Amino acid sequence: MAMEITLTDGGIETRIIYEFRRSIGDFEAYKLLRDEPGREILRRIYQSYAEVAVRYRLPIQLGTPTWRASRKWTSNVEGVNAAAVELLGNIARQIVNTRIILAGGYRAGFGWLRS
């Protein structure tokens, strides 16, 4: 029986801390969306995952870096989620001939955005 394989991103917090040497407190990766150097780190990480999908001709799911972006951690839940979806959407639009699924919050609460 054939099985469809879909890649996923993973370990972004570990990469942020050890590969890019950026402290993120309690694994609050969403805070990198606040400044251009942080967004560049996130772009590089997610683009590297997308490149693997392109290389192996496999679909990939990219999840927004927002698992800590709740009202407990930030007062700007909507803004953080919108910025995260925009960042991943921009990456997805640059990739052709590869199915990219964006997963994450897009407004207050939790939801899924597929592309």
C-alpha cells in the first residue's frame, strides 16, 4: 500500500537558540516577529524546510511560530498571528510546484490556513 508523505517543520526553537544564537526566553519564538533580524532568522529556518520539500518533491506543512502567542504571553494575539501568517505566506508564494500547507492562528483563537 502506498503512503503519501508530508514533511513538517520542526525544532525551530532549538535552531533559534543554538544555530542562530538568539535567546528566546521560554521558547517564545513569536517574539522574533517583532524586528527585522528576528524575522530574517525565521525566514531562513522556514525557507530551509521548504527547500527540502522542493528537493524531494514532497508537500510540506509549515506551522507558524505562535504556540506561545496566547493572551497569557502577549496582549497582541491578533497582530502576532497576522505577522506569522504573512511571513509564512510570503515564503509559500516564492515556492513553485510544491504543495505548502500553512498551519497556525490567523485571528483571535486558533485556526488553520491552507495554501
